[in-house]
Amino acid sequence: MERIDLEDNPARGRIVFPGNPWPAGHAIEEFAWTGRIDENGNLWFDLHLRSARYVAEGDAESAVAADDWSSPAVWQNYGSCTLSSTYWGEDDGTGFLAATPGNPFHLKELTPQRLTADPLPLIEIDQLEYLAFNIYLLGHDSVADQEVVFTRRPDGSHDIAWRGRIALTYVDDAEFRHRFEARIIAPLEYIRYPASLSLEEAHDHLQAVVDAPEFFTTGLVDGQPAWVPNR
């Protein structure tokens, strides 16, 4: 992964689209890392990212473009990027499978942990409708072959290195010929769990999928039960 400098905005990060008109990438204005435990006890991580407006980086490197990907005018027409498993509703994106019962995600360890989603090649073109994340980039496009690496920092937040491949399906191009790379520093905000669980059952589910259940206490997020970090 190419080095992405976070000095300008360490609280959020940057996202780069190699080959687009802004080689230094774009600031990230919104980012959220959240979790949810499903009815089977699996832990999923959702990520939500919104970039600053493309033009916020100033003049593009070149006004000469061979295609839409390298055209400043095309990028400016679409404003900014949203890459998310939650923004368009949870039924439209699964996020990353982070842990299964007995195989926990390690919040205490400093060793980087890698998760993946939607490896290429896709088996069928219909899979484009059921990808783990959605993206608005140059229109409503598609993202696959994703990898995210979480590395714990001394303050308990994580360095998040996230990358994947993009197909410009808004213009009927189903080839994943483009890439994104993002680097963010952020904490895990909460882990939601099914409302049907008792508190004891919810705790059993939590300790089966994270190595540090003691980091959390019960709370509500948008009216739904969740494990929230101790303050």
C-alpha cells in the first residue's frame, strides 16, 4: 500500500484513488467504525467513510484526460465519495466478517489483524448487487476485493488501512480496473446486538467474539441495545 500522510488530519485520515487527478488523495470528513453481533453470534464490522469534496484539494494535476477516471471535470461533477456498508441501509451491505464464536477479534493485541470481503473474480455478474459495501464515486459504482487491516495504537484507537478495487458500473463498466486506498485513525464506536437477547446472553455473545469484553458496558444506540466502550 502506498504511504498516505495523515499529518494534515490525523483524527480522520485520507483516501487516495491512484490515477485520478489528485495523486495526494482527499481528506476524509466523516468516518465511523462500528460493530454488530448477528442472530448467529457472528461479529461484523461496518465502516462508513465520506470524503471532502474532490475540488477541496485545489487545482487538479492536469486538465488533459484520457478517460473519465483521469478527468477533473468528471470528478468535479460528482462532488465527493461515500464508501459505506451502512449509509444506504444495512440490508444493502454486510460489512466485514470480523469474528465468529470462539474465534474472537483481538482488541488488546498490537499485532495487525486483516479482514477481507468480496474477493475477485466474482463468480457471477449478479454478485454486483450483493457486495459488502456500496460506493458513490463517479455515480453509484461498485467496490470489491477489499482488505482492511486494524492495528491497535497505544491510546486504544486503531490505525486502519483499507483498500479495494472499483468498477465504474454507473457507466456500465463492470471491470474492477481502478483502486482506492485509505488510511484512518479511529476507535471502535460500539457493538450492537439483537434486542431479543437477555443481558446475560448478550454478554456471552460478546465474550465469544472479542478478547476484551471488559472494555464495554451496555447502552443504547439509536434506541437499539449495544455494547459501548467504557468511558
